[in-house]
Amino acid sequence: MLKPPQSGEGADVAAPLYARSGAAAYGVTAEQFTAILDEILRKYRSQSSAKSSVQSPAQSPARASAEHEAAFCAGLRLEELALARACAAGNERAWQDFISRYRQKLHSMALHITRDAAHAAELADSLFADLYGVNVRDGVRNSKLMFYTGRGSLEGWLRTVMAQEFINRYRKQKRTVSLEEKTEEGVQFAAAVPAPVYASDQRLEAATDEALAELSSEDRFTLASYYLDERTLAEIARTLGLHESSVSRRLDRLATGLRRRILAGLRTRGMSHAQAAEALETDVRDLRLSLRSRLTQDSSATTFPDSRKVPAQDTSDGSG
Amino acid sequence: MTEVPKIVYDRLRAAPPEQALPDQALQDEVAPQRAHPDADLLTAFAEQALTATERDGVLAHLALCDDCRDIVSLALPAADLVPTPIAIETDASRATASRTPAPRRSGFAWPSLRWAALAAAVVVAASVLVVRSGRRDHATLLSKVVPQVAATAAPNLTQPSASSMNQLANATVNQPATVAPTDEAKLMYELPSPKKLKAGKAPSLPIQGRSVTALLDTQNASGQTATLSAAGSAPAPLPNSPAMDATTAGARIMGRSSEAVEVSSEAVAVEATPSADDTLVARNDALPIEKAKPAPQESGANAVQMAESQKAALQTNSAVVGAASPAVAGRNVTSLVALTPASRQAPAVTWMITAGVLQRSLDGGQTWQNASHSDHPLLCYASYNADVWTGGQAGALFHSIDSGITWEQVRPSIKAQALSSDVTHIDLHGPAEIMVSTSNNEIWASVDGGKTWAKK
């Protein structure tokens, strides 16, 4: 009853999938399995329709989508899905399998994520508790495995869930740290500096935003990963499924392209070519200059963290 | 790498997802970007398993959400980060190639149990023949068969009736490395004599999966055994088979006749040995060689037949054959010994690190025992059949070649440098190739089982 509401052939579609998943061994009936597939389909149908309706409202909702859904289901990780859902339902054998397959992996994953034994143990244990569903709601164990839908591998899902938990848990810490880092780089001062001094910056910002907005998501992702998150080329390449050298080439292309786009944007905002180039090049130095002048002006009142910034800017000045 | 203007950093950073996007072009995509993609989508994204539309949606979010970028990055598989995917050197590419077929430790799988059931049935049939044909010199026969069976089972879980034997078995199990062949004789000497069994004292066979604390804790297996031996003996034309009563719940087999005891203990031996470590298996095989000669012709012939059939049938679980049939067959030991190396293919040992202590399970994760004693908390491990490596804080690195019974500390060093930081990851590619990653991003590698090391 894989219910594409318009066709009755859902059961035929689901039967071979059910057989393939091996869900029967974990005590999941064909009906339950079809219901799971149904639920997953509904979830992703609503998500994709939100997007696709914008692009192709003419997409026929009938036969094509039924076939599409069948293909979609066949592409799921059925075996791991069956295991996860059977675990969530509390099947003993499923749990045994799950433990023998993933328990030790959970611990090494946690160590990889936290890079610290104590945190790793804590993280792995709390995730395991979530997976097992310690908190019972309405007499039903509330297992996190209910949310696994088989789009990616179960192991990858576990890693992602763990990473999410890690980020959630240590977000506060991380925020503080990154704020400090930002302050040290001096970037935060761009906003803090009074506007009149940087009259030209308004145009520069606008031009930059425009240039960034023109980028594809993938390009912007690459830029952010490389320049903001300081990921390695290898990591970015793995995430995007590309070769490392293509990421490197893309970054080169993006950097030059951005520069060109910003310059063009500045000129449309009324700057001459030379002015635009100067604005782009001198922008950062301007910041530093003004900072330094500010720092020297009220050096008597300089607090310790401020004075620390002076050498930092000096070094980056030399490089840029 | 071309630098981008600082303003780009600034503006890239300045656009958190909740902030309204300045440009019209992005307005359409704002809605899907708002909600963080769930773990499924992120995983599928990293694994390149999304459709183009979905992928675009996730990317659009990731481009603006540093938290989600962090998650994706953190969730990248650890192993793949160590050697970059495009490593050209042959070593690394070989390593990546050999990583994929790493054996999955899956505990006690059903398929192997099915073969074990077959093996148990064969053993039952064979032993019935043995018992029947040798009825004239029943006592002599039993005196040969039973001690052998018992000796085979000795490192395992079952001993007929004598609680002292359980202790002895425990002792054997706890110090398997120190049990010399001479000790085996003593072991057998202390076995209850066949006459005792024959006297119908209702010897019970407590299968002590729970109480045996060391290596051979196969609680799971013993439960199965009870069923198996019961099932196996039911159709067999044993004179006293109705007396044999197997209750799976208690995992306790009561045998009233010596035959029944014999059969079931063999079945137990069949069942329990696969989880024995290799040294034990090897010893079980070696033992009957000496005892083989006096075995009667008939049993020898049967054994040949049996060994042949099992050889064909039990490729994955040949340890079962190797351990079980010598007890009955004796004669055919050579062919059986030839089979045992295959037993290395089926390790039933599962490992886990809890609170810095390496733990071992022999029953697919039901019960765990501490397997190592280290001053420093352990952080990671890797195993390749009976070969186990584990590492921990402050350069602790241990190696065991016998599934964790004995450990040897390994101290990799090159010239003046030694491994001293925390070991965070160990990769084993086969028995001799080891890669150890540390918390300060050192990689130590050895290709000769840890004798010499190279640092990368």
C-alpha cells in the first residue's frame, strides 16, 4: 500500500523491497514495512514539492511520480532501514545485530569527532541512550533510530547525528571561541567602526553581497568551507565528491571571478575603474589604518586585549 | 591559492541563515534554507546519494550555515581523512584498497548455526554407530571416546557432572597459554571414569555459559546447543534417547545414559569450539593424534565419511569440524588439521572500549569481559582475526596475537623519536600492516607486524 494515492500497485512495489530488506528476520511485517516506506515517501515528497513547485509546477503528479517513488524506494538503504526501525521497535535480535555492528564504531566515531577520550565516552554513551530510547513516552520507547530513513548509510547517519549532538552540546563553547577569533582577526571592527568614515564601504559591501549572491550554492559552499571554516582541499573535495585539484581550480576561479564581479559592481555604483580597484585593495588597509589611528589616539585608555591586536595587524599587513 | 579580498570573508561570514538575504535572487531559496537539513539528508549529501534538486537545497543551506558545515565535516569518515583520497603513492592506495574488504565481525551468525546443526546431526549419527558397533567392548570404547570428547570440551563449557571439572576448565580457560600438553593428561585423569557415567548416575551437563568468565563465554551458543543436541538425538535410534531431556530455557541437558551424555557433550563441543581461540583449536586437534590409533576400525571409517561431508559443508565454520570430529574419529586427524587454518576466517570475538578499558565479547555483544590491563586509558583498537591492536593515552600501544589473551606492549620509535602522544586511531590492513594515528596528527606505520616503524 505504498500509497501513491492514485495507484493501487503499491503493494507490488513494496513486496520485493520488503524481501530485499530482510525485515522479516527482525519481526517487521510487510504491512509495517510498507507503512515505513510510506512515511518516508511522504516526508520527502512534501520537502521536494516545496522546492520543485517553484521550478516546475507543470510536473505531472500522477504516473510519473508513482514510478519516481518506486525508484526512490528502491534506492533506499533498505537493509539498514529495516535494522534501524526494528531496533526502534524494540526487537531483540535487531538490537543484538545493531550492537555488534555499531557499538564499537560509535566509540571510535565519538573519539574522531571530539578528539578527547572523556568527551568521546560521554558523547557516545548519550547517543547510545538516545538510540536505545531511554525516555519512554506513552509507554513507547522513544528511539532516535525512528528518524533514520535510509537515504544514506546507517553508519554515516550515526556519525552525522553524533556530530549534530556534538555541535549542539558544545555550540555555546564554540561560539565564544569563534567570537574571540573574529575579534583577534580584527574583522569585527568593520561593523563597530562608525559609518561616516567608511562611506565607500557601503558600496563595497553592497557590491560584494551582490557578487556573492550570484554564486551558485556549491560555489558559495566551497568558498565558505575554505576561507571561513579553513577546511582542507581534501575535505571539501570529499564532501562534494570531487577531485581535490578541481576544488583548487574552482577556488582560484572563484577568487578571480569575485574580484572582477565586485569591481564591476563598484563601477555600476558610480566609481571609476581606478577608484573601484583602489577601494577593493585599500579597503582592508583602510580598516587597519583607522584602527591603528584609533589605537594610537587613545592609547592611554587601551585595554590589554586591544594592545594585543597591534602586532597581529602588523603581520597580516606585511602579507597583504 | 588566490587570495580573496578581505571584504569577501567579511560578507561571507556576515550572512547567517536567519538574516534576511539582501538580494532578490536568493529570495526563492530562503524557505528551504531556514530549517537545518536533518541527519539523513546531510548523510546522503556527504555520500553523494541525493538527487540533484535535493543536493542543491542542502548546498544552499550549507553555504550559509556554518553549524551544518561543521556537522558535515565532522561526520566525514575518519579513516578516509588520514590518507587523502588522491594519494598517489602505492602504499596508501594499497591501504585504501585493502580497507574495503575488512572482515565484518558479526558475532554468531545464523548461517553458521545452521551448519553447526548439520554437524551436530552428523556427530550424533556417527557416535550412535560407534556406540552400537563397539557394544561388545563397550567399556573400552567409552574409555577412549569419552575422555577425548571431554578433553575436547574441556576448554569449553561442559563437563559431565563434576563441579571440580568446571573449575578445572575455568583454570584451563584462564591460563590457556600455560597449559602444556602434559597438563592435558592430568586433565583427563581427573575426568569421571566411563564406568561412573555408565552406572546411570544421571550425570547432568550444566552448560555454564554464564559462570565461565574467561575466553569461552558462549552463553548464546550454549542455548543453541541444548536445542541442537535435543533435536539431533530425537531421530537417532539411541536405546535410551527418551531419557535425554533438553530444556532450552535452563540450558541444561540431563542425560541418563552414558550414550546420551556422550552425544550431547559432543554436540556441545561442536557448538562451543568456534569461539575458542586458535591456540585452543589447534590443541584440540593435536590431542587426538596420540589417541587415534586404538580407535576401532568402524569409527575410523565413519569418521572419514563424516569428515568428507563436513569438509564440503562447513567451509565457514570448519573449526566446528576440526574440533568435533577428532573426538569421534581420531583416525582422520590429518585431513582435519588441514582444515583448521580456515577457522581463522571466522572470528566470533567482538571488541569495545568502555571508559578506557578494552572489552571483549565472545557472544556477539551480550556479555563483555575486560581484555586488557593498561595504566593508561585506551582509546581505540583494531583487530584482524586473532590479531588485535589497541592504543591509548600517552603512547600506549598493545598488541595481541591470540585474541587478547596475552598482550605485548609495543613502543614504536625511530632514532630518538618515540610514539608518545595519544593514539587515536589504528588501522590494520592484514596481519602485518598497521597504521597508527595520534592526537598530534602523527602517523606511524609498520608493515612487518610492528617490528619496525616509519613515521609519516
